[in-house]
Amino acid sequence: MDSAQSRTRLIAFSSGKGGVGKTFLSLNVAVALAQRGHSVMLFDGDMGLANVHVLLGIHTEKDISDVLAGRCALAQTILKGPAGVRIVPGASGKRDVAELSMLELTRVLQGLGSLVPAADYIVIDTGAGIGTHVTTLAQLSDAIVVVVRDEPASLADAYGLIKVMYQEFGSQRFQIVVNGVSNPVRGNQIFERLQNVAMKFLGLPLELAGVIPQDSNAIAAIGRRDALLTAFPDSVGAMAVRRVAAKLEGLRVDAGSSPFLIDRLDAVSLGAVT
């Protein structure tokens, strides 16, 4: 098996604005990949406002702030999530972690890349917006998934994120997930609207990773502190998430990108200096 097939793949879930269901989708796509037989790690990259563990009702003894303070190793923070997904929790409500320097962020990511056993996939739930943490995590990833809803602000901010990542960092492949729509037709219309703007002003084609319909079971799963795919595996929302996971699983990896996270970090650091 060649390195492009066997190496850890990084998938970053991002959004221009908060409240679009990014964390919920990150969790459920991670679960879907695990259910497809992969070893999966979910990294809560929303450093100061981490909430993956909150979504699951899991109490954290240690988090990223403890790692940075030298109180524990990154491996000691890992939580067991649904379907065997390993969760690396960020810190919640801690301003110093929300304002990590690039050096500190690099330390965290180096630790992530050295965890044993290595994961087939690392799903990263980034923060919302275009801050340094978000753009760095997105740059390191093999796939950038941008989550949008049927709201003008969501589409405008998603375009802003795509524009920054394309013009300032050279990212060219964006997977769009349209979340919480009434039907697939409407979801495709929303994607086409964003696609048209990206083509008109950036000359950049986007890719539709999937459309997630409105599903009352999603709210019920949150109430149960569980993933949708394990709480309601036969729901329309769960089936849609599985299609997204299958699409992301099948994406080709750029042959020119390093299989080692440390090398990718070096490349990003050099880009920031030049």
C-alpha cells in the first residue's frame, strides 16, 4: 500500500460563521468514517470554545490547556467517543488557549501527529471565521469542508473564508456541505448560489460534498448526548451524513503533500515567514 493510501488524512470542518451545525457534522462524519472500518480521531480545534465533549455530555479531566502547561501529555486527554472515535478535547472558556501563538499551536499539532496508534483519519472541528487558528488548521488538511446554511450571513461569511484561503494560502479544493435544508433541491440551489459567486469573483470551482436535510432526530440526539448516527442510525439525517463521509473517504490526496504532519507544519511555517 503506498503512502497516499496508508497515511493519515486530515479533514477540516470550517464555517464562515457559527451556529451552522459544524461541530455536530464533524462529530457525525467522524462516527460515519469509524463505522466504515477506519480508525478515526476527532480533534476539537476550536481552542478556547471547545464543545465536542459538551455535545456528548462527557466530563473532561484534562484538556489542551493542561498539555500546554506541561501538566499532562496529549495522549492523556483523549476521550472515547461513539463508535470508538478518539476525541482530543480543546479547552472551553479559557482565553489564553483561545489566543495561542503559532508556536504553541504547532506544539499541539506536533503532539497530535505523534499519537499512537496513528489514525486513518483526523477530523478537525475548527473554529468559525478566518482567524489564524482556523486558517492554519485548514492549510494542514487534505480536505476543507465548509458548512453553510440557507441564510445570507452564512453564505456571505462562507465565501469570505473561501476567498481568504484561496487568495492568501493557495487552497483550491473546497467541499461544501449544505446543512438543515427542507429538501435536496433547495440544498442544491444554495450550493449553486455559492458556486456562482466563487466562479464569478475568484474563478474557483467548488465541490458539493452533500446536503443534510432538516431532521428532528438531530435535536433528539443532542438531547441524548449522542451522535445522530448511533442514536438514530436509520434517520434521513444519518443517511445523508453517511453519504458525505463516503464522498470524503473517496477524495484523492494530493501526491505532493507530505504524509507527515510535522513536514506540513514546517511548510505552513515557512509560508508564514516568506
